Amino acid sequence: MKRIWAAATVVVLGAVGAAVTSAEAAPPRGAPSYKPAPIVWSPCTDTSLKAQGAECGFVTVPMDYANPGGATIELAVARVKHTVPADKYQGPILVNPGGPGGAGRGMATLGSHVPKQAGAGYDWIGFDPRGVGASKPKLTCDSDYAGYRRPAYVPVTPAIEAAWHARSRKYAADCAKAGGALLRHLRTEDSVRDIDSIRQALGAEKVSFYGFSYGTYLGQVYATRFPERVRRMVLDGNVNPGRIWWQSNLDQDIAFDRNIKIYFRWLADHDAVYHLGRTRKAVEQLYYRQLAALGAKPAGGVIGPAELTDIFLQPGYYIFGWEQVGQAFSSWVTKKDPAGLKKLYDDNNPQTPGSDNNYAIYLAVQCTDAPWPASWSTWSRENWRVHHRAPFETWGNAWYNAPCRHWAAPAKPAARVDGSKVPPILLLSETLDAATPYSGSLEVRRRFPRAALIEGVNGTTHAGSLFGNACVDDAVADYLATGALPARARGDRSDKQCKPLTPPDPGQPALKRSAGPADRMRLQRLIGR
């Protein structure tokens, strides 16, 4: 559910069609479903994975599970093995960082961040979903799509609206050309089948799963389809399975507008540091004045209103980065120095070859997982309605998803989510999560009657477990170690309440307020993207 662009973490592997191979022979009619070969492991070459002794490999799966004898694709996987004695081994646990489109091989290192050594009992399996990262083929359509000097998001003139229509139509056409037949097989349900293929390739009867953001939806659908294969499951930042995906994006718009106001208030509380205004309203008014001014004259010639909106989106997701965004904006407002803003934008919006992989897969999944309104009049009416209440992100989000109107692959009905047969699972959410609003966690709790929900009360961080909040992280550790969950409360509410992650204090040295190891902060960049 991440709308901002992910930093590129892998090298482009070549044209999308190049790595698709043909299976040797189609199985006879009535044969069992596809069974992948065991994984051939070898030492990883990625620096962070290599440092933890991870092994890497590939799982070959059908591009179309309805035709297991047809073309195949390869899923890149990584494994950090358990370190406990054999009688304490808990089995494999797969991790998905979200997106859709997040590269997940690096998440094989997540186990080292679980408190109480509770991660040591598992083989941690990170994987790049189909079309993503080191998986083959990798979908990339236009690496310059997130380049500078884009039109403003809010279509206050016919020219702005026409420009965005042209951009979104062209990107969809570029993806149709690059993706070919693969575009028809990138739905959540395809990745659910991939997870079970990875399970089989690992030789495991059951698997555990840790999903962040979109990864929670992937976990929900997997558990619905294969409840007998689920051992334990942690879902952090829960997607509402009843609002896939048009409605969930409108829900996000309201929530992000609320969260950016919280951030503006924080900037005002630290006016002595940032000099942006002493009240939330003053900071907010300054932001929108700058947004308008940058439309006429971009900062440094490159940071216009669309780019500034994207920079400020990060504080809507996480408390991490609040200081950097505040300092960069302050340097621009008070000194007319655009360097900080440009660096923040470049960090999240590279234009290197293949850097649009995250976005291409985001669209490929969301455009086909469920139908979108066919008529632009519906898009326009609903987004203007929400914009008048929540102007911060509404139109940016609309144009981000607009290629779905022209997507080459057809949408199908949303997957069924029913947790009535699923063993006990752990749900996590902060109350004011904007990317996956808290109402989604309550809906998942309703559908999974053996689940327990832990709430970070009034926190704004998205998918923030294993960042040093002991109340949450120790509960994760206890569940992974023994299966223990908080007692399920009566009513439509959370089952355990924790204080949320604490916003930063600019007056305190950064090292003292770090929530966890530096590599965990690096992993945060993957979560939800």
C-alpha cells in the first residue's frame, strides 16, 4: 500500500520477456497441480544478505497456474537458517514487505530483529514476488516516469488534467509492451500460489508468514485458500479486504490528510528548530503557499508541487524522517536552498534503469485484483469530493492509480477472504496508520475469529513492528516462540493496547533515540512499498 516510489535495490535483469522459459512438457489431463523442484541454494552475493550468511536461489513456477505445462518464471528467494537445535526448530517463515511491488529477498534478515532470540528457531525466507527485483522476468516500463518537472497534481486547469491523462495512458501502454502475457498473471492470487510453491520447494508441510502492509492482504488470501498450511502468521498494517482497491485509496486520502496535519503540528511545536510557524495552521498555510509558488518556479528548477507533495508523503507514513523533511523544507523556506529537498526526492525517486519496477508491479497487481470505475466522470467526481475535505494527497493518489483506466490486462473480482478455518494469528496496527487505516485491522479481526489485534494507541506509524517498541515487539516474540496471543476481547476492538512509537525530539542526539539497528532502518525503506 505504498504510494511513494521505492529506491532501486537490484540491477535490471533484462527485457521482461527474456527470462520466460517453456516447461518441458504439459502434465496429462487430471494430473496433480504443479510441483516445483527443490531449491538449489548457494551463498548470496548481496552485501547485507552475505553478512548474515544467507543462501540464495530460485523457485521455478508456472506463469499461469491454469497451464502448468506452459511458460515458467523464476522467483528469487533467500534463506537465513535457524540457529537452534533440531528439536527447537520452528520451520520456515516467509516475509513479504508490501507494495505490492516490494522486493523481499532482503527480508530474510528480519529474524535477527525479533526480541528474546525468538527468531532463531525459524528459517527466514525472503522472496522477490513475481515480476519483482531479482525474480525473472522483472517488469519495468519507463524508468523516467518519476522524473522532474511533472505537472501539479491538482487538476485546476484542463491542461493539467490532459497532461496527466496523457502520462497515465502512455505508462499503461509502455507496460503492455514490456509485460506482454505476464501482465495477465500478476494478481494477488498468483502470488498466493507462488507462496505455496515456495513452501513445497522448501519441503515443508506448513509455513509461517510475516506480512507488512500489502503483505497482510497476501497473507489473508493465502490463509483463506490454504488454511491447513498455515502454522503462524503476523500481519502488520492490515489492508481492509472489503475495500480492494479503489475504495481503499479514497480511505487513504482522508487518513493522510489527518496525518500531515499531525506532522505540521509537530513542526510548529519545534518552531525554534525549523522556523516554519508556531501553530499547526501557520505551518499548513505556509506549506500550501509554497506548493502554489513552486508551480510557477520550481525549487532548484526541479522541485515543483508534485515533487514537494511526494517528499511530504513520507511523514504521513512514518515518524522516521520527520526531522529530515523538516530541515530540508526549512532550508528552502528560510534560505532558498533546494539541496535538501532535491536529495530527499532523489533518494525515493531514482531514474536509473529499472527503477520503476516497484510502481509497475504495484499497478499490475492493483489494476487487476479488482475492478476500477470505468468512467472518468466517476474518478473525477469522487476525487474532487474527497479533495475538498482532504487536499493534501487526494489527487496525487488519483494520478498514481490512473493507469489502471488503460491497463492492458483485465481486472477480475477481488479474492475471497475468510479466516474461519485459520489457526490463531497476530494482527498489529497503530490507530492512525494512514496507508492501511485502522478500520482495516478491525475488519480482518472480524473475519479471522481466532486472531488477536495489538493496537499502538494514537500512533501514526505504518507497519512499524520490530522497531524497538517493547510492548509490541515482545508480543511478536512470544507468539513466534510459543504461539501465545493476547486474550481476545469482547466486541469490535483491539485485544491489547500499547503506547505507539514515539515521535523524534530534534533536541536529542539521533543515536540515543534510534529504535533499532541501522539495518532494521534500512529494511523499513522496503516495508509497504
